[in-house]
Amino acid sequence: MTTRRSLLQGLGALGATMTFTGLASASDGRARYLARTTGDAADAVSAAGFDVRSTLANGRVLLATGPSDATDDLESVSGVSLALPDLAFELETPALVEMADTENSTAVDQVYDQLLWDKQVQQVREAHEHATGAGRTVAIIDTGVDDTHPDLTVDTDASISIIEGQVGDHTGDVGYHGTHVAGTTAANGSVGMLGTAPDATIVSIRVFGAEGGATFGDILTGMEYAAEIGADAANMSIGTDPIPPAANADQYRRVMEPIAQSVTSAGTLLVGSAGNSDANLQQSGLFTLPNSLSGVLSVSATAPNDERAFYSNYGSNEIAVGAPGGGYETLEKTLNENPDEVEWPYPTNLVYSTVPGGYGWAAGTSMAAPQVTGLAGLVRELAPDSNTRRVWDAIAQGAEGTDGRSDPEFGAGRTNALEMVERL
């Protein structure tokens, strides 16, 4: 019998979810740790026999390696207030519905009119009469980005990979997820896909290995790198399953938040996907990481009819805005292929974008977040001196469909690019 989960996997509506796989270790076999400090503990940590691999948030967070089961030893070092083992995850990405390769693609004007409902409801083309993201940079923290795709303008010199704590050169996309996200954000329209900020430059920050593995430490390093290169926004269409409030992961939030605060203070807006578990992140007391960190603009997923997509997480004070992510308010309606019954029959109610070698459909809050990351590029083109708070406010003020900013499903509302730029 076909189960709901198998339908979801085939559909792609689960988006990307990081699943815990164990404690992280370095390539030399030593255990990896995250340490919250008073800001001047690196020398003391080294003297205690640990190898400090990275110093983040002006020294308030250290990434270190050392012996196994040495959390207590690290926490006893002067200047260290909290030490935790780094955690390893696998990225679960569902099957992609592929449509065309780049040699057989449809002209971008036709693609926009026939396939990009997500851009149409946000009036993206109309917004491009005011701003296109020219001169701006957007970072994609993900599986990597295919820089050979003709619709993507990727700065390969600035792009990097961060795998098992090692920072290396740009290596392309090890899956499809990062390339799909990048196209939604900033596809340039050269061949067959138009993104929200088509004249923005993409920087790929790959944090997942060839087998789909990543760690909190790698993601945190990627967040800080986005700020170091002066990215206007960094997209994080990655996140854990909902975490219960009693879980030890609450301590991980304490370690991670100084980095989110440091990145946003430096001028890089962090945009995260709210998750795909149909979970109430407020009343249930649940949270996800890194999306629930203070300073991360968390995005829920909307349908072509502006309803919440059936899989999208929600919750007052957790969701900043909603944005098109694909699918309808029920699975059955999403899978409906009859154009007489639904305005956008399956698969056209999903989100169409670039993938390595071509184009394809996917759905999830992973597809909603990059809509907002592209909007940040438009804001910064029109108001280049805006701090992250003003960029966030501009996106929220341009959203529509709610009263105020605390709607449990959509926060300030569903994003509208034209309304946003006209207000600016």
C-alpha cells in the first residue's frame, strides 16, 4: 500500500531535513567540541590539550578537537562557560521531479508565465523595474551550487566548502538542493530560469559532504564566513526536525546564538527555512536549529492560493514571514493533476528552479526561504546602507495578508516583492 510518507518522498514536499546521526569527529579521529566562552579562552583551551580549529563570534565560540568524552574537561578550562560535543547530521532530500535539461529548456519569458507561480504572486517581474539585486551578494549555505549552470552567476573564487571542519575550495553541488535554492534566489534568466534577485552574485558555501553529512560546527563556520565576505544575506534551507523543549539541544542554542548575533551585527541577514513537519513551534514549545536562533529570519511555506502548505511548520513568534514553497494545503490537492479542479495541477504547484544540468520541481520550506533571501538583495540595492534590522523590516512591511507580525502561520504575511520595493 502507498503510504503518506512514500507519497511525500516522491513529491518532494518534505523539503530538506537534517537527521541526527551521532557525535562529530575530526579527520584525525579526535572528537569535535563547541565551546561558549567569555571571549579570551582560546589560549587556555589549547594549553589544556585541545586543538582550537576555529574562533567564531569574536572569540565567544570555539570549535575544538580533543579526546573523546572530554566535555567536562573542556568546560573546566578558565573562560569556558559551556562545552558540548559537536553533532553530526545527514541531509535528507526527497526525490526531485525533473523537467528539462539546459539544452532543451523553455525560454525564460514562457517559463515565467507558465511555470513560476511563486514569482507571479510576489509580483517579482514588476519589482524588477525598480531593483534586480545588482551589485549585491547572496550566500547559499547548503550542498553547494553548480557554477556551470548558465542561469547562475557564481563567484567561484569566494565560494568554499567546509567539510569535517576543513575549509576548502569550491567543489560544485554534491546533490541538487543548493542549486535549486540558488536559482530561486538569483537565477539570472540567461536561458530558462529567473530568480528574485537576478543580478545578484551567488557565493556557494557547501557544508555537506559527498555522503550528505554535516555538523553544527561546519554550519556555524559557514554562517560566519558569509559575514566575512560581506554577503547581504545568507540562505539556510537546512534544519533539524522539531526539538522538544526539554532536550539538551536547548544548550546548543546557547552556544550557537552568539554567532547568529555576530553575523547579523556585521550586516548579513540570516534566512532560514521553518521546517516541514506540520508542527506548531510555539504552543508545543518545539524549536528547530539553526532556524529558531535569535536573529534568523524564519520562513514558512505558502501555496499558490496563499494558504499554508500542508507540510510547513508554523507558530507565533517563530515565523517571520511566509513565502511560496510549493504544494497546497492538503497532500491530496497537491497531487491533483486535473486542471479543471486546481489552478496549478501537479507538478506545477511545486517550485520550479535550476538543478545541476537543467531544471526541476521541488517543494518545502527550503524553497520558501530563498524567495526571501532574494528579496534581501533587492532591499540592499535600493538601500545599501541598511542594517539587517531594516532589511528585515522592509521585507515584513512589504508582506501582505495578515494583521501585524504575529500571525502563527505567516508572521508578517506572504512576501510581495513589488510592494516591498515600492515602499522603499
